[in-house]
Amino acid sequence: MSLFRIFASAKKPSPPIVAPPSSESAYQAARTTLDRTASEPSPLADEERPRVTVVPPKPRVETMFVPPGFAGRLYSLATKPLLSDEQKKLIQQKQLEYERVQNFELKHLPDHADQAWLKQQQEHAALVVQGRGDEVSERDSWNREEWRDCYYQKRKALSNQAKEITWSVLPIAFEVAEELGSIAAKELAKVESADAELCKSWGIDYRPSRLAQILRYVAAHPRELVPAYAVAPPRSILSFVGITID
């Protein structure tokens, strides 16, 4: 037998038998990889990394429709004045301030901006006719759009000032609403007692009526009676009870 056949017939060595990794060792290997990846700096810059903002769910707010005139009805049940003379005078004073600001705001409409621009043009033309055209180039001349933007900014500032005047007397409206909440609580006790007795006399289970539900809501959330005044004069902050301060 040739040497070639002897070597060919010899058995090849078997590959080593490697046991499959256990679940514990596989977990440790994966954990090591994750830790190493987390510790390595990200190739993305801070401003390039995706950011996830988690917004918590808003709490559910109980709301109920209170019919118009309901607050006025509660106001008529008050056994004492809910608005003092000092508070009335303050509202009247703020009303005058509001009207002055509003009148000044009405003088800065887009038409007034156009008139200011035309007046500027006329002044420039008069200087040119007088041979003083060199003075025109030295003056700060605005075009029509610049005048309109200037007047718009003034109207915006005056509008914000008017809102702040109204908001300054809103605490008075909230005080009145709190008193109405106390009145609603007393009326609720009367209504529930009468409704419970009536249901008992008929042999049926008591269920709160629509009136009782609204009274309970007003007693718990009296400030919800005050509308969200975006643009309103101070004299009308108590309009939710049917009162206008003149």
C-alpha cells in the first residue's frame, strides 16, 4: 500500500464538541454588550439625537352647563349686598381708565396710519417746492407699510393695557361668585331634602334632579360662573348675574 493510501485512509480528527451556552451565560453576554454600548459615546451630536417628550395625561375636569340666568337667580336670593360701595367705585374708576385707553386705540387704525403717511409725503413735497429738498433726505422717512406696522404695534400694546385694566377688577367678580357658591350649597340642601321626601312618599328611590345637579356643581365650582373675559369693559364683569356697573 502506498503512503498516499495510508494517509488518505487515516481518520480526520473530529471537531471539538462545544456545548451550547446556557440561558444564564447568554444573558450575561447580552448584558455585557448592552452595558458597553450604553457607556460608549453616541456618534450623534446632542442636537441630532432624537428626543422623546413624555406628556402626562391631563386630569379630567368636571364641567357642567349652567343655563343663562341661573347665577342671576342665585344673586336674587342673597340676604345681604354682595357688592360694596368701595368695589363699585373701583369698577367705575377702572371703567374710565379703560375708555381712555380704548379711545386712544381707536385713533391708531390702519386708516390713520395711511393718513400719517400722506401727511409725511405732503410735508416732503412742500420742502422740495421751497428748494429745501436736501432736508428731505436727512429726515427719517417711512413708507406706508412701516407706518401701518408702527400703528399696529401701538394698537396691540393698548389692547393689552385694556385687558390688564379689566383683569385688575376680576377678583371682585370672583368674590361675588364665591358668595353665590355658598347660596347654592344652602339651596341644594333644601332641594335634596324636599326631593327625597317626595320620592319616599311615592315609594321610589331618590335620584338627584337636574336642579340639584347644577346647584351641586355651582357650590363646588363657583368661579366657573365668571366668564373668561378676553376683551370686556370693567363695567360688565358682573354681567353673569345680570348687573352692569354704571
